[in-house]
Amino acid sequence: MYSFHEEEVYKSGNIGFFRPHSLITKIDSLADLSDDGKSASPRVVALHVHEYIHYLHNLSTLSGLNYLTSSLLLIRPLVKQYESDALGCEADESMKKHLAMAFKQITLAKGHVKHVPKDYVWKKVKEWTFAKSNSEAPEVQEGEDDTDQGAVGFDVTALFYDGVELEFFLLPGLDFITEGIAYEIERAIRMKAEESRHEVDLGTPDFPYLAYGPLVESIVGRKVSSEVKVLIGSTALLTSNPSAALYQLCELHKYEDGTPQAEFRKVYINNIEDQFEQYAEYVRTNIFPMFKRMFSKSAVLAKGMQVYERLIIQALVSRIHYKCIELIFLNEPMDEKGFTSAVMKILERIVFQGKPNFASEIKWVGHKGGVASMSHDMHEAFSVLQASIHYAQHHLTATHIETKERLKETACPFTGACTVEHDAGRPEACRRTPWAAKSSGDIKVLCTYQAGIDALQSTIRKDD
């Protein structure tokens, strides 16, 4: 799902992307907010806001935190299999049930798409058709959250302008909803700067970005504002079953304000928000201790997790206080100053900002006394934790843990900002297979990425 539309807008590769859990927001040099002190263009600000929305959803929603928790729970079996077989192997029988449950929870949280050909190139869609279908949605165990009614999927038909149709299945989850919300906000920012809606949409792939609004309106049965679409999506993400909540919220928005059904809508939303507050307390009392135990055998990862926990706490406090935080980005001026002000009061961020000549700068944006002003030592530890999570997460497919020899190539997130890489003459391994940079002999000094791998492996050795 993370094939960002900025690639086509700027015609120069991936201008911006966010990697969940490792919390890596990488922005190309063409979209630098601090470009020689000049005021950033609305397009640049909108891009930064877009990626910030993903970061916010990862840390301040139940769907995002469920996805995070389930993914981190897969770290132990991942590292364990590498301890027994350096080349990687299938998970042993004792772990299969644990893995199946974790992947099921991930699927429910993030959603999925079926029957779209691999590397499909989207043309402009003339008309969307959505039909509710439970045939391919995963079952959900009953629990205390009353939104656990069973996942709701859709049979989708995209009719293109050349008359060709594409039929596929969509289970809306974090991936689809966060992209839809982020794009609604990005489009609004750019339109306030006097770009036409047609101009903004023309350079944007129709799926997933331009499909979210039509899905919401097809269920509601009428046109709704960006504010309503953002409210529906963000509220759905506060539940453990976002596809079911999204459908129910859309159904309840069929009714005009002042009707009995509209009053029930308020009750339904208040109930979701109340349950989310209970979940936030559960994160503090149960999830945080679990994270601490998970990384306690490594001093550097334990220190990095302290930073991570402070970010989650900030995110949860802001979510509970503002409810639908995303409306701030629709309703307040979103120039460079407005965006920075919003970040300061909502959730500090770290950005991997590209610079000319393949350089990169890792910078924190925050306030005095916050995470951004923590010591260099703490920030370094957080970087090592980011590397550990990035490495572990890179092994996860939709259904299983990938073995080492089949890992797809990917650049080290610290490339361009790493002095070890610079001193080694920017070896190719750093830009393609950073986990092999040390063993290949290209890197002679311990770098942040390798420190993350080493720390991750040490947690299992010490535990055993």
C-alpha cells in the first residue's frame, strides 16, 4: 500500500514516505522545509503533513498500536530462527500458532487487498462501485470492544475511462484509511493555495488515495465534506476492527443532524472514544511493561524504548484531548509555521531529511523538555532501536517471516546521514543490503544499522 503518490507528482522517485513502527519519515531534498531559510511551498508543507498523519496514526490509534504490538511480538521468533539457522528457516511447529494469531491481528488492523495484479499501474478511474462482502474477511474473536462485529470487506469495481474494468477485494484497515485521510488533508491544503481539485487529483494514483472518499460516500449515500470523511476514518482507527467501525460510522452518517439516528451516532462515537481511553490505560499498564521485558536484555535497546514510550504517551494524551486530531490540519492555517506549531502541541517528530548530493540530516522537531531535547545518547539509542525494528520488520510478509537469502533489497534508513558510510566511500551495500555491509567487509566500523542487528540478536542470547 505504501507506493506514494508524491513519486508521480514530482517525477523524481519517492519524495516522501513513512515506515511504520521504526518511525522513519524520509523526505527527499526537493521537499525540505528548511531550504536555505526560504518559506516552503504549499506542496512541500502538504507532503510533510501527509507523512505526519501516518506517523500520528501509528502511535495514537488502537489500530496503529495493535499493528505495532503484533509486529514487535514477531521479533523474538524471527531472531530465534536465525540463532538456529544462520540462513533462515521456516518457523518451527511450536511457533506456528503464535505466528498465525499475530499475522491475523496484523491483517485485521492494517487491512488488505486481493486480486490486484502485482505492480499494477493504475489508470484514471471514471467510476467506483463498492459492494459489501464478508466472503474474504477474516473472522474476529468476540471481545469487550463492541465494534468487533466481524470484519467488513468490499467487492470493488474500478471502471476506467477506456472502458476496461478491474474487480478486486478490499478489507479497509490502517493502510487504506490512513492514506485516505492523509490525502484528503493534503488535497485541502493545496486547494487553499489555489490549486484546483482537478490539478491535485490528476497527478495522484487513484488507488488507494482517490478511492477512500468514494467508498465512504457510497455507504453514506450522499456527498460529504472532507471533515466528515476525516472524522469517520480517524474514529474507525480508534477501534480494534477498523473495517467494521468504518462501515457502521458511514451507515450512521446517512441521517441528518437532529434525527434520533444522528443522536445514536454521537453515542456510538462517544462509546468508541471512551473505550479508547481505557485502551490507552491498558497500553501504560500492560503493553509498556511487555515492551520493556522484550528489550531489557540489551542496554541500548532498553534506553531507546524509553524514548519510544515517551512518544506513545505524548500521542495518546493528544488523541484523548483533541479526539479527532486530524481536523487541526484541515481547519487551521497549514503553512510551514502552522505545521510546526501543530507538531509542537500534538506530537514531536523525527524526520530523515534529504539534502543535496545524496546527503541526509536526521532532525528532531519538538519543544524544550520534550523528546526532542533529550540527550544525544538517548537519541542515539533510539536510532539503534529504529534500526532493529527496521531490520526485523523487513522480514515480515503478509503471512510469514521471510528468510534472509530472499530479502528484498532496501536502503539503510540512515544512508546519507551516516559518518561510517561516508568514511567508507558510500559502499553499495548500504544502499541495497545494509544487513550485509559488515560481513561483506565494506564497513569496518560498527554503524547504527549493524548495532541494531547486534543488539537484537543479543536479547535472545542473553534470554537463553
